[in-house]
Amino acid sequence: MAISDDASGSDEYQKGVKQLVENGLNTVPKKYILPPSDRPAPTNNSQDTNMSNHNLHLPIIDFSDLLGPNRPQVLQDLANACEQYGFFQVVNHGISDDVMKSMMDVSGRFFDLPFEERAKYMTADMRAAVRYGTSFSQKKDTVFCWRDFLKLLCHPCLISFPIGLLPPSTLVGMFLRTQTNNFRRVAATYAEKTKHLFLMLMEAILESLGIMEANQEKENINNILKEMENGSQLMVVNFYPPCPEPDLTLGMPPHSDYGFLTLLLQDEVEGLQIQFQGKWFTVQPINNSFVVNVGDHLEIASGKYKSVLHRVLVNSAKRRRSVASLHSLPFNSTVRPSPKLIDETNPKRYADTDLKLFLPTFPPQSPRERVSSTLGN
């Protein structure tokens, strides 16, 4: 039986878009229809001058070359990618195909659970260690996004915490007890591998900025990198069901990410778009690669690498899945630029910013808007 706008109240939307689709949809409910100016495709047959007809081939960083004699050239390529695009794709990163495939498989199986099982992890607490939800900020969004998600706070409190020490009444304890051991094992392995890759990439980025020397001994690594070893890691599993009218809505609205780097694992279905030179470009997926983007914190800390807006399109034929791993400093940290990066040619652009101020900022904004809003400017 198809759901109409009259038949489905706000409670139906709170259950997620997957539940709506499974109950039958031929049109997009009004709750998901964006104003014409915000839609991903032109209306009234007019030409959309802000959207490119071509896919964007992001700069490719061969991680294996960072470990060899070509490192200086790769560092320059990395600097160019962060400064000009704010995005790049990493290949030959050392994370096995099995680890990546397993993470995608267990993520898909979670969304295949009956709604009653998924709903156990729904919460309005945006800081919850385990949170299943829909849209972007489902209690605040006036127009919903065509997306359901599962958020897991991997560090400091979730994946490696002994199950026996977690109260069963908590969402974390319930999640780890009721999900299969395979999910926990796969997610823990994936979190560990992506954390290591993040640290290696950040070491290269700090070197590309001139903050640390290539031959610096491990025990003398600067304080920023040491903080990142114990920093926050949030894993977001995204699910975008097929949409009957994809030109009317978005899977995710334009936004930037709050951390230092986000590592995105996605399936073969296109959907990610980034804003480049004033236009929206679709990112062409590369098998067994990670799409990596600069976050707001890295823009603040570097003063030159760009945290750019990106969004997600949906389609009428295929579901799309992705796993985003967002990395930053510990939650009690302050984001500030290194003194080595501040001079007359690169003055300090942002005030020192409390990391915790970023977390409840919704709806998403560009890094400049987000920082200025926290500064009251």
C-alpha cells in the first residue's frame, strides 16, 4: 500500500526513508522536496549553471609512493590536492580488499534488519556513542534528506571497549550485545586500519606544510600528531535507498566535515558531489580506494588547505552505501594553527576554536560560516 502525504504523519518520517520506501512510494513526499533553488537538477527546463555535466577525477595519491624515494613528489601532489580541491583519492593504501568488503557487507546487513531492530538505536542525543537515525538532524530539519545512517563513536568509547564492562541498559551495551560478533570484529578491524591510515596521511600532510621534517625521529614527532593518536574517531554508515523522484531531493545537503580528515569508503554507485570552482561535480568512484577530504579543523590549523562543501545525490534505480570515518583531536582539545605556519604571507585566519563547539552545529555550514558563528562574527 503506497504512502501518501496525508496518510503519513511526522512519525512516519522519523522512522527513516528506508521504511517509507519499503511501505511503497511512487512520489517523493513533501517533507523531502527541496525549494527549487536547492534542488540538484534544473527545473522548468532551465540550464543549471552551477552543476557540471562532467565527472570530476580527483587527484590520486598512491600511498605506496609515500613510503619510497618518490615521497617528495607525492608530498607536493598532496599539498596541491589539499589546497586546490580539498579532496583526493588514495590508492594502494595497505588496507586489504577483504577488510573493506567486509565492512560494506556488515553495514548493509544492519540496514537489512527489520525496522523494529534498527529502531532500538534511535536517539535524539546527537553525542550518543551509537545512534541510528535519518536525514541530517531529524529533530530540526524542516526538509528531510533521503538518507538513513548509523553513527558509531569508535574512539574514545565504542569499538575496543570490553563488552562485559558495558551496562546492558545503555545503547552501546545493547548494540554490542545484540549485533553479531562478526559486526563488532569487522567494525573494530576497520576502525583500527582507518585510524592508522589517517595518522600516516596526517604525518605526510604535516610534512607537506613544513611543520615537521621528513627524517624526524618518532619520539620527536610534534604534539599535534601525538594528540591525534588519541583523538576522536566517528564512523558514519550511510544508506541511500532508490528515490522515485531524485531531482527533487538530496541524500545529503551541502556541508563540510568538522574534523581534520574524513576517509570515505563507498560502493560503485555514484552520488558524491563536491563544489569546485563554483560548480558541482560528481566524483567518479575508484574501486578499493578511499576518498579523503580536508575537514574544518585542518583548514583552521593550516590556514591554507581547504575544507570544501560537498553533497550527495540519489538515484531512482540503485541503493547507495558509504562508510565515512571522521578523525580529529580529542574532544577536550582546542584547534589552533601551528606557530610555524603563521607569517606575513599566511596570517592567522581564525581564532583558536574549542572542538566541542563544532559538534552541535546544525544545519551544516561552510567552515568559514561555522567558525564565524562560533566566534559571534
